[in-house]
Amino acid sequence: MPTHPSIPDLKTLKDIYQSQQTYTRVTPLIPCDELGEKVQGKVFVKAESLQKTGAFKFRGALYRLLQLSEQEKSRGVVAYSSGNFARGLAAAGEILGIDIHLVMPVDAPKNKIENARSHGAEIKLCHDSEPSREEAAATQAAQLAQQHGYSLLHPFDDEILIAGQSAVAVELSEQLEQLGETCHYLLCPTGGGSLVAGSSMVFNTSHYPDTRIIAIEPSGFDGMTLSIKEGYRTRANGRPTSSCDALQALSPGKANFAIVEDSEVTGLAVDEAFVNEGIRFAAQNLKLILEPSGAIGLGAMLQNPEKFRGKTTVVIVSGGNIDIEKYVDIIH
Amino acid sequence: MPTHPSIPDLKTLKDIYQSQQTYTRVTPLIPCDELGEKVQGKVFVKAESLQKTGAFKFRGALYRLLQLSEQEKSRGVVAYSSGNFARGLAAAGEILGIDIHLVMPVDAPKNKIENARSHGAEIKLCHDSEPSREEAAATQAAQLAQQHGYSLLHPFDDEILIAGQSAVAVELSEQLEQLGETCHYLLCPTGGGSLVAGSSMVFNTSHYPDTRIIAIEPSGFDGMTLSIKEGYRTRANGRPTSSCDALQALSPGKANFAIVEDSEVTGLAVDEAFVNEGIRFAAQNLKLILEPSGAIGLGAMLQNPEKFRGKTTVVIVSGGNIDIEKYVDIIH
């Protein structure tokens, strides 16, 4: 993996977006007046929770599969994922006729496991959590790849996947243009960093000099934020625990960090209480069901309203795949 | 009110839609694969729950206010409404600088009352429920109009308002065209009938010969369904009770029925249990929070899957304004 990956130009990123369009949905960019009033600015929500499979990950997973050789397609694919990449990959594999094998942590949300299975993927549940639940699952996936000759896909640390995820930002840039709106802050929920890296391919300072991207992470899992501050890839400590099951990578991906480092991205950690506030806010004001990882950008604004005062902010709400019992506990 | 109102042509309806566009949102048309599989057909959901104010009523309310004379605008407006028209009218009045006075039943959902008030409307709660909660509130609104010289607006029985509500169908027709999709059945939640009448202005048999509109009503409140069968305006008996607070008109509006009667609209009543199923289905599969009146079209498909077999069906989910406690009770 090169330290400084070559970043596709805007024309290429638009072509990548177009190549997915047969299968993906255009998700709405929804004005959020209530949050705008709170920060005395403008706020829009990019509702990727309404993407096919309930999360933005479908876009990158689909594009990654489209780039496999015919031989790789016929041998099948294996990946580990805490959930949304698994579900997206399973749905994309079903559409394209590619066998998908998944290793998922045993404590992944039930709806994510069941939905991945409903798309015909073969699923192994991983009971290990050392050194972390992600890394234990990654090891099992690598073993399966070696044993069976499957192509091993990484859920975030992969330049092709990242370019596929940039589709969210390409679509957003077109929607902003149609509305005649700028974007001062773009908030990207960040685990390993495929969304923030893909977004920074589009909204970097040479294309959009007025836009600053902020990687939004759960407190204790702010590996990207720490790495940006230090100037090298480092690791969060994973404490306290977080309900953001999709954002539990302790460290950003190599490719992801290299791409982000080239842009003027900053990071922001959000406390659990504000993640839950974000979920409740979306229910009350947007009528959207969000999972914790999807609501964290709203939580960031609710925790730091002064930071966004007088500006136009776009919050990517990245997913809505939450088990109903858990959801009821939060909004009740 | 004429028995056979003049129906604007498509060009005029498109102009009406355009005239609202500065203020209204384009709501997404979302494919619903899970329901499509269930009926072995195609299903799309037109998510008006994501419209400004959380319901389609904003479109008609805004257009109705835009059509007032300057003198009428300066005197202010009074209306009765169980909630979504109230909230839509309050928001539209705030935007256009028109004083809005509302009479709402005391048992209207709290979120609808509070949100209407937050847009600066003056609200009187009506405690009467004889002969029905709607009719008692209507009488109070008429008295206020007479006392204070306000323009009295009807929440559904008004040709201008209905033409304003047709914007949902105009937007839908453009989205279907973009997708290259037809629509065999269009399901419209129906109370007094402004959505179904507005939709039948667009999707009538001369413009869209392949489309049949179905007015969806709660069992016991199926005044439009009964009126269509009888061939004249008649009244449902209001039993059993229904949680669909926005669909409690016992009889369709005069103008609404006259417009619907000219098209080949049919009606379908949905039982309370399936309304709740619709709400749960939307939470699980669409990640949308719907109020009972908004989910009734999904309930209709879940109650009668065989009716939609092999066809392309569009379900308008008309609103999402439900009190959170009530929502939790249903999805729990």
C-alpha cells in the first residue's frame, strides 16, 4: 500500500459514481431547520440511511465487486465486517451473482447478521475479541481466503473501495449545486475511514476551497482524530465502550489515513450521551430511524453547537440498521 | 360548490407544482424490495413523511395561502384541523407572513399541536366531540372567522387546496418517468380526500390509462369508499375507533368526491392491526418513522397482498408526525 495513493480526478470519480447508478439509490439531502436554528446557521442531512441495505456501505461494496476480474468473481469473496459492509456486500453479491462469505463478530446487531444472510451470504460468527473484535474477525477471514482461494476484501482499507465510497460525496456535490448552496463543514462518521477518505477525494481544498471535512468518531474510538493530530497512524484505546458498532476500528486504515492526510481534514470525538441525543433528534425532527453510528454527526453538532455557528453544515447520516429493541430503549 | 368541478389540465398542474418549489422539498421515491418480494411485484414508497412539517399537507396549505388576495392575507386566516393541515398551514403562514388561527381537537397528537404553535400560530383547543371532533372544531373555526373577519379555510374540501395537493402526484409522475417505471396502483391515504382528489387530477385515466388510484381508509372511517360504491356522498359510522388521527373524516369533502367520482378511483378499508403492521414494516425495512395515517397504505398491501400481485404499486406514505410514546408502544 503506497503512503501517498494517487487520488482519482473529479471526472474519474463522477464516472465511478455513474457506474454504480443502475443499482444504487439517490439519497435525499434534507434541510434540517430545527438544527439550523440551534446553531444559527444552515444544516442539511444527507440521508444514506435510505440507501439500499440501509447504509452508505452498499455503494463501495458494489463498486469493489464490479472491479474484480472474472476469475476472482467466479471464485467468490470473503470479508469480515461488523455489519453494514457485510450487508452491503451480501446484497451486491446477490445482484452480481458472486458468492459472498462473511466473518462477523458474534455481538454484531442481529438485524445486520440476518439481513446479510437473507441476501444469500454464508456467515461465520466470530467469538474472539482479542486484540479487538475487528482484528479477531480479520484473522479468521484471512484464513478462509487462504484455505478456499476466495478473494479477501478489506471493509475499509482499500483504495478501490474508497473510490467507490466517494459516490456519496459526488452525489452530494451535485445536490448542493442544484440548490445553489455551499458547504462549510461536511461531517463524516468515521470508523476505519472509507467514507471520510472517499469524501475528501471530492471535497478537498483544491476542488472546494470553502469546505472543511470533519471526521466524526465515538469518544475512545477516535483513532483517525488522534492520527491526524500526531501526523502518523496511531491507535485509540477503545475506552469507554461505544454503541457505535460500525465505528469501532481503533486505528484508521493505511490507505484511508494517507488520503485524509493530504486534505485539511480534522477530527472530532463525540460522547455516547450525544450519540443518543442525535438518534432522538432524528426521530423527532427528521422522522428518520438512525443507528448510533449513523446519528453521530448530529450528536457532534448537538455537543458543539458553537463550532457550527453561522455556517452551512452537511451531516452525512450514514446508516439506519439498529435492532428495534435497542432503538426503543434509546428513544423511550 | 359545483358538483362537477373543472379539473386543471396537466400543464396547469405542473405550473402549480413549480409555484411551490421555492418552499417545498422533493421527497424521495424509495424502492421497497421487501414488500415487492411479498407481492411478487414492484413497490415504491413516496415518502411525504420527509416533506417539510412531516406531512404532504404543507404543499396544499402553502399553495392555498399563496392564492389569497392581499386583503385576505393581511386579515389573517382561521382553520380547524386534527393536526397535519394545522402544522402545514402554520409553517406556510410563518414563511409568508400571514397570521394563522387554528382550532384543534384537544386529543390531537401533542407533537402536532406543539409544532403548529412553534411556527407562531394561535391555537384554540376544542373539547367538543359532537357530532364528531372534526365537526365541532369546524363550527368553532367558523365562529372565529365571523367574529374577527379572518378568511375561513377548509382542511380538505376546497378546490384550490386540492389543486395544491396535486403537487405530490406531479412530482411522482416525473420521478416515475425518470426511472422508466409505470404505476399500476397508486395508494392514497384518505380522510376528507384532498390527497386522493389531487392525485386523481394527475393520474386520471386519460393521462395515465394504466394507473388505478385506490383511496385507503381506516375501517369504520371509510366514507370515501362507501360513497364511491353508492355513487353519492355518504357517511361512515366511525366504529371501531382508529389510531389514524388524520383520517377521521366520516364523509369525503364535496369537491373531493366530485373530482374522485370523475376518475376510476376505488376504495379499500384497512384494519387497525394492519395499520400497526405498516408502521413496524416501515421501521424495519425503510428506516422511516410513520404515523398511523402515513402507514395505512403499507397496511393495505400487508392485509391484501394478493391484490397487488405482479403489479407495480406506489404507496404514498403521507406523514410521520406521531408522538414518540405512542410510537414506542407500537414498534415495541
